[in-house]
Amino acid sequence: MTVIETGTDELLCEIDDGVATITLNRPDKRNALSDVLTPALRETLLITDRDEAVRCIVITGAGRAFCAGGDISGMGGGAGTPTQRQSQESAIRELTHREETLTLRLHELSTPTIAAVPGPAAGAGFSIALACDFRIGAESAFIKSAFANIGLPGDYGGSWLLTRLIGPAKAKALYFLSPRVDAAECLALGIFDEVVADDALQARARAMAAKIAAGPPIAIAYMKSHINAAAHSDLRSCLASEADHTIRCMDTNDHREAVKAFMEKRPPQFNGR
């Protein structure tokens, strides 16, 4: 196992057998985002995605929460005079940049991602979970959009990501009314892909990540890009992309190894080449 230095105890990262586990580590604050944790998370996502040894990323939270979103105790946009406050235009640019370098980055990583949700995922924390490729929830987990409760419309792409999963009517209900949605309902809605016992969450996420990590990383990265693009591309464009990437994969050692392993009736050993 390799421990990755994140620059802060608020974010932990370790790599073991192809799986990077990133842990939001502010359990006393239900792993709420902070000006220390969030930049570290952005940088760690880049580091792990670029590491050829990493073939799947698991994001989870320490203790009994996934992420409570922004730290409300640090909010207070009404403080200060207009000349002291940041201009709206500047603030919009800054927030857009923060969003693009977190949830957009997470959504577009070539490496597959799994959110292991041990407890509440709320606000921007919910958006982070939605930006992952898969979400496995513990029985005690729940989600809450939470934005309406603090007079905000929502950020970090949650509205777009949630609408893709459950459709506009349900997404509006979860945003306008901000109900607490338990794990069983999350599974029924398709927000969670699996729900497991609380004490089985990390093992199940690890097992799923290990299976993905054992697959052909080049082909899986292309699969992810195809499926992400399918939401906004036409069929002709998707066919062209599939044809391009299929031919490229045919020239890889992984494809040759897969064919050889099939003929020899053994599991393939992929090396990402």
C-alpha cells in the first residue's frame, strides 16, 4: 500500500493494488468541505487519475458521513459593505472555476470512480457523489439536496447530474422540497447502485473497485467517455467515436492478451498497454 501525501489531515489517500481510496476526513464536521479539504481533493483527483498504477478511485467519508456539503459556519455573504465584498462578476468566475475543477473534473476523469456513502451526502457533498460513476450506500446513508434550506439554488452540477439519473420531475421535488431520502429510496430511484449493511460498505466498494481495476484500463476509459458523451451527442457521432476507439484498442497489448487468455481459458492479465 502506498500513502499519498495530500498536504492536510483533512484528506487521506492511499493506493493499494490498483485502487486509490480518497477519504474526506473531517468527521467532527460530517466531512463538510473547507478551504483546506477542497483544494486538496481537487489536486488528489488529478494525481490519482494520472497515476498509471491507479485503475479505480473510491471516494468516501470518515466516520458516519460522506460529506455534508459546504461548511455553513463559514458562510455569511451579507457581511461587509459592497466595496468590501467581492464583485458579483468576480465571484461568479471564481465559483465556476471551483465547480469545473471539482465535480466536472470528477465526472470527466478517465479513471472510473465509486462513491462509498456511509451516511449523509448533502448539498455539494451530494453533487460530489453524483459526479462519481457509481454510488454504493450503507443502509444508514441518506441524501438531501439541502440548498433550499439555506436560500441557495444549488451548485457543483447537482441539478444536471441528478436530472440525468432520475428525470426532471423527481429532481425538482428533491431540490424544491429538500426531503431526506433514505438509502432504500435512493436505490429505488437509481441514485444508489447498491445498498449494503453499514459494516459491509467499505469491503463492497473495495471489491467492486478491485474488479474494475482488474479490467482493461484503456478500453474502460473509452467506455466511460462514450457513455458520458451519449447524453449530448447524436448516434452518428457516437458510432464514429466507438469505431475510432475500437480500432485503437485492437492495436493494444491488452486486446491481444484478452484474446490469448480466452483461447487458453484463463483470466487475462491487463497492463494498460
